[in-house]
Amino acid sequence: MIEVGSHTVLVFIKMQFLGQWSRFALTLGIGYQVTKGGQLIVVTEDENAAKTTYWFRLSDGHEVWVVEDVVHIPAVCIKSAPGDQSKCRG
């Protein structure tokens, strides 16, 4: 799928996929497609080990590509906060 619009590329240490996503293999990585109501949480770490959490909202059909520790997101974050803000959900 060709994604037109704003994109973000981050080196990550952790990601959480909230909502309904499907996963598929790429030649060099893994792809994830939103099937219903996708929210993505990405945690990064800088050279001083300081973590930052980013939140993204993605529409149905949008794809996120992961190649090693780099995530390609067809959106701009809606929020960011210092530290690892990802939470376990049950």
C-alpha cells in the first residue's frame, strides 16, 4: 500500500499495538495493518538512556512497518511524554 501524507520514523525499544491489528511478513521486516481503531504507543531511548513515549492514532487500513529496531509510521504523534508510559492492560 502506498501511504500519502505525514510520516514518522523512530528507533524504538518498545511498542504497543492497541485496537485490532493484523501482522504480516515483509522481505526485510514485519508489517502491521490496522483493521479497526488502531492506536500505537512507541517508546524510544536517547544516548543518555532517557526514555520518551509517543502516541499515534491510525485509521483502518494504515500499515506500520518495522525493520529491525526502526518503525515507519504513516502519521505524526498526537502526544508525547517523558519516560516509559506504556502500561500492561488486561
